[in-house]
Amino acid sequence: MITRVSGTLEGLGENTAVLALAGGVAVEVFLPGFAVARLGASIGSPVVLHTLLFIESTAQGATMFPRLAGFPSAADRAFFELLVTVKGIGHRKALRVMALPTSQIAGGIADRDAALLQSLPEVGKRLAETIVVTLKDKVAGYAGATTGSGANGVAASPDPASAEAVEVRGGSVAREAIAALVALGEPRVAAAQWVDRVMSEDDAPGDVAEVLQGVYRVRSGG
């Protein structure tokens, strides 16, 4: 089982990354939506992804392909494994559903926030209800989890000693910034991805105005 890969991020696709590994080998890794947004500033830099190998079938199962999914942290990977236990969510769909950071999706499940869940790609009312019924008692640890950012711009597993401080800094400020962007007409998922990327920077902003300035900088390519 391939559980982790590290290498130089050569490029990003709509839902994939290409990592150059030691020895001249390059691998394609499928990513959840929030990770694609977070890795945007890391092309050309070393990154570490926690990985899971799954098998994808085509042509009614006549052809099978191994696929490697990658996640910024081991907690993100574990949440993905939990998400695919929901009826109607396969591996590829789970990657698309994870358009928001794990803690936000888990929090929405725990709070039975139908509006948040239905804002995720390919999640309608019925699937949102199924997700809540299946996972509502299993996501408490993920809803409270936070992730920090290393020099490569990729989130690392949280440090239990500092998790509470990070949550205070990022949680309410991030939520208010997302709400402000949505009020200005931005799609909720896109707003959350921009805010998550800004809050993942080494020098994360401390108030909503600074977060919004960071979002506009990111959007302009700065």
C-alpha cells in the first residue's frame, strides 16, 4: 500500500497533481477539490501527500485501473475513507464532494447543515440527508480538527497542543470572511476555497478585512 508520496509539484489539473519523485519518476495523484485550490501556490515546490490507492472500473467493470488519491493530511485521507461508506458516493465522487476543507464538511454534517452540504458538488437534498444519517455520529473528531501549513503550502496534521489556538484564529474569522464573500455574490464553495488558501499561509491574517484582502490578492494571481 502506498500511504505517502513526497516530491516536487510539477503541475495541477482540474482534479489531479503531477509529482516528480526521486529517480526521475513522476506520478499522477487525484486530489479533493479543496486541495487543488490549496496547492495552487506550490507548483515547483516540494510537497507531501498522504495517499490511498483505489481501483476504478470502466465499461461496466470490464476494465480496471489503479488510481492514487492524495490528501494534505492523514486526517483528510481518513475522512475520505469515511465518506465513501455513504451509499451513492464512490471514490471519484467523494473527491469532488470534498470541495471544502474536511473540518468544514464534518462540521456541516455534525450540525445537520443541509445548505452547506447541498452547496458541495453533486450533493442534492436526498444525498445530503443520507450523508447526515450515515455519518452524523462519526465526524466529531474531524469537525474539531484544524490543520496548519508548512513552507510548501500544504497542510500538515494538527499539533494537539496548538489546535485550539489555530481554531480560534481561523474558525470564526474564516466563517465571517466566507459569509462576507457569499453576501457579495461569490459561490459558497469558491469563497471557502479562497479563504482556506489564505488562512493556510504561514502568516495567516487575524481579521476579516485582512482575509478579504488576501482573497483578492490570490484571485488576482498575487
